[in-house]
Amino acid sequence: MAAPAGIWLEDDPGIDYFATPMEELRGILFAEPNSDAAKSVLPEPADDLERGTQILERVRSLATVGRFLWPIPDKGLKKRMPRITAPTLVVIGEQDRIVPASYGDEYANGIAGASVQIIAGAGHMLMIERPGEFAEAVTGFLQ
């Protein structure tokens, strides 16, 4: 599981992605919002038409994501986690502001035998921001 949403920690809720203005997204999705990786995913719009297109794409994205993750606080996942019997790896970015690193421990405590890998210098988009470290974590787990 990479940067897994679906549970809620009252003491560390993370930033509400749904309420984040478009111009702040790179800063909450990436540990390094001005990196080439961040800019490739969320480029600066060249003009108003491109800005409008980005806004429309975000609205479509939020509508889709919202079907699965709204409301985040409780969809009953915590009480169902003990049913998971497959070996499980939870990979989280150390600087993830949407699914904070503390959630890794919560998943590991709820899933028997689960392990947690924290990727340093990565935010929520850890697989894009730190692809080598992410791949190493996953392949190490699979071996």
C-alpha cells in the first residue's frame, strides 16, 4: 500500500486534499514542490486557458476520488484490517502531508505482520518523487 488513505487519526488528520486550493497542491503533494517531478505532474499554467483546463481536470478528479474517500474519517476500514492475512507493505513518504507517516504505524498495528517503509524526502507522491527508493522498497518486500 502506497500512501494509503482510508483511516483517520484524530491526533494527526493530515491536510484535506479536497479543500486545498489548486495553487497549493504541489506544496502538499510533494516534499519538494519546485522539483522537476512535481512540475511535471502539476505544471504552471502558461495562460488562462491552460489554468481553466487544469481546474476542470481537478474537478473531475475530485469527483472520482470523492466516491471512494469521502468522508475519510470512517468507512469502517480500521475494524476490517485484522481480516487481512496477506503479507503487507505500507510505504509512506516521510513528509506526506495528506497521509502523514503516523498512519503507517496504524496500518501496521491493524494488519498482522505488516511492515512499514518510510521514504525520506518524499511527500504523498512518493512513487513519482523518489521512484528509485520506492521501487527498492517494493522489490525488497517482494523478494
